[in-house]
Amino acid sequence: MEYRKFETFEAFWPYYLSEHAKTLNRRLHFIGTSLVIALAFTALAEPSVLIAIPLVGYGFAWVGHFIIERNRPATFKHPLWSLFGDFRMFGLMLIGRLEPHLERAGIR
């Protein structure tokens, strides 16, 4: 797979969505991100749970990519923008506004 360079996050966003085309993959990301947020708050009182954050976050995402989507996570080549993309996708899913973004990216 060739490396694609993106000048802006807005240019990266449709690519990110295309790497998350399957609903189950997006749902696994949502679950993982929700748990990461909960663990981050828990870590304020119990710092030992910090070790679980990357395991949970990447665990759910990688199952979604390797097993469901059958692709490699975008984070391997675009780590920072993938992190932003994950939280943007999470937020849009949370408020029920991801669909128009998927449609503009040609997904559905």
C-alpha cells in the first residue's frame, strides 16, 4: 500500500472515513474510545489504570481493522491525524451526525 501525504486534516478526513467504511468497525472504535475516556477519568484517582488506555484503545480499533475491515489502521502511517479522526468520528457518532460525512466521502 502506498503512502499518501495529506496537507490538511480536512483532506485526510475522507480517507480516514474510507478506512472505516464498515459499521461494525466504527462501532468497535466508538466502544474503545468510550472506554479510553472512562479510563482516563478513572486514572485521575487510580494512576495504575493508565497502562490499560493504549491496550483498550488500540485493541478495539485493531480488531475492527484486521478482522472486520481487513485493512491496516491509518494510525500506522498518520498517527496524529488518525487520533484526531478517531475523536471526530466518536463525537459525530455521539451526536448522530456522522452520516452526512460518510455520504460525502462516498461511503454507504
